[in-house]
Amino acid sequence: MPISDRQPKYKRILLKLSGEALVGTEEFGIDPKVLDRMALEIGQLVGIGVQVGIVIGGGNLFRGASLHEAGMDRVTGDHMGMLATVMNALAMRDALERSNIKSSVMSAIPMSGIVEHYDRRLAQRYLTNGDVIIFSAGTGNPFFTTDSAACLRGIEIEADLVLKATKVDGVYTADPVQNPDAIKYDTLTYDEILTRKLGVMDLTAICLVRDHLMPVRVFDMNKSGALLNIVVGGNEGTLICGVNND
Ligand SMILES: Nc1ncnc2c1ncn2[C@@H]1O[C@H](COP(=O)(O)OP(=O)(O)OP(=O)(O)O)[C@@H](O)[C@H]1O
Ligand SMILES: O=c1ccn([C@@H]2O[C@H](COP(=O)(O)O)[C@@H](O)[C@H]2O)c(=O)[nH]1
């Protein structure tokens, strides 16, 4: 049976897209080809009845910590980082709409006239109607990341799974970009991530999902078909959850 005819395992998901991965083959900013491919893959999920919330990072444009290292006030840098995620969200909505996928952007920071202010109950209603919701501006607070925002929104909207789409194909014993000999895990518990100090997601995000027993799957956003495969129950990347039976 083709995957697209299979029943989804998850009814509602929160997809975290790495900002840095949006650069694709460009030198800076956003590669429209990456957005179009993501829109196509998200459309496949919507097509089989999955409700999709999205959080996009801003690492392709600005990160507060990097701006601070270059001399800027940290909070100002974080505000710039959060605004960067709104720009990415607008670009993602544009790609979704060009693919005829109904979508809205909500921002944790009020931005009247550009996007809607984040409202959980409204977001739940949109999701139930089958609209894709892009949650932008992170948590709205400095000193956080969009990984924490993704876990927070995932818990708030009562998603069945948080999916972290990134440039690596799972969680490794060490950063695989720096350590080619690192070994990939199939499953990890929240506590294993914390005690082994595995850097794929920030610790605030891991503590949040641990406290709410929200499963997280880390996978390669450049692997075509991986997203759909996960949603129908396939085994891609690394699953982070409360129990490790490996
Ligand atoms: N143990 C590890 N296993 C896997 N990846 C790791 C590990 N430690 C560090 N990393 C790095 O974590 C990165 C996660 O990247 P990602 O681009 O998703 O970051 P982000 O900060 O969440 O998003 P953004 O790009 O929007 O800032 C991977 O690219 C990988 O290089
Ligand atoms: O809740 C949040 C989320 C993000 N930020 C700032 O935005 C940038 C971009 O987010 P990434 O997760 O790194 O992609 C981040 O570096 C922070 O500076 C924030 O302040 N609060």
C-alpha cells in the first residue's frame, strides 16, 4: 500500500523546522526550494488528515547569543532573533498558500496588521478545521530558543508528538557535524539526554517535554518522505520519550 494511503498514527503534531536548514543552497536567508519542498511534504500530512502546528527557528537570520558575542545587548539580540522567526514564518505561509494549503501565522509578540497574536483556543479551532498554524516569535521572551517554543506550543495544543526537523538525522553520542565517529541513538529517554549532555536540543526544552511526557522525534529534514513516514508510524531518526526499551 502506498504510504499516502496509510492511516496516520498521530492526529496532531507540532513540527519544529530549523531556521538554519532553510538556507539550503543559498549563502544567506531562505532558499525558496527548501520552503516549497517542505510545503509539499506538509501538504501530504494534511492530505491524510493530520493536524499540523509549526514552529520555525531563526538561525538562518539572527541568533541573540551570536549578536551578543559580537557586542550587542543580549535582550535586543534575542528580540531580533524572534523577529527573524516571524520573517521565516511569513515565507513558510506564502509557500503553503501557493500549494493551496490553508494556513495562518500567529506571533507571541503582537504585530497587528501583519500576523495574528497567539491565542491558544483560536489555534486549537484552526487546527481542528484542518488549517496549518505557524507559531512565530518563539515564546515571546528573551533567553529562550525556538526548541523551547516548539515544546511549549506542542504541549499547549495537545499535540501527540513534537517533531524536530533538522540538518542531522537524529541524536548522536556527540555532535555528528564535529565528530564523524559519533554513533546514532534510535531511542533516548529525557533523562539520558540530560545526563549525557547531548546538545541537539536545549535543556529547557528537554525539561519541559520530560515534565509533560511529550514524545519528541528528531529527524533529517532533507530526507524526502521522512516526515510522512514518521506520521504513519515509521522509524526515522531518534525518538526521545520517557522509556527506553532498546
Ligand atoms: N549529540 C548531538 N546529536 C545530534 N546533533 C547534535 C548533537 N549535539 C549538537 N548537535 C547539533 O545540533 C544541531 C541542531 O540544529 P538546529 O539547526 O536544529 O538548531 P536550532 O538552534 O534548533 O535551530 P536554528 O537553526 O533555527 O537555530 C544539529 O545541526 C547538530 O549539529
Ligand atoms: O522564545 C524565544 C525563541 C527565540 N529567541 C531568539 O530567537 C533566536 C532564533 O531562534 P533559534 O531557536 O536559535 O532558531 C534565538 O537565538 C534567540 O535569540 C528568543 O529570544 N526567545
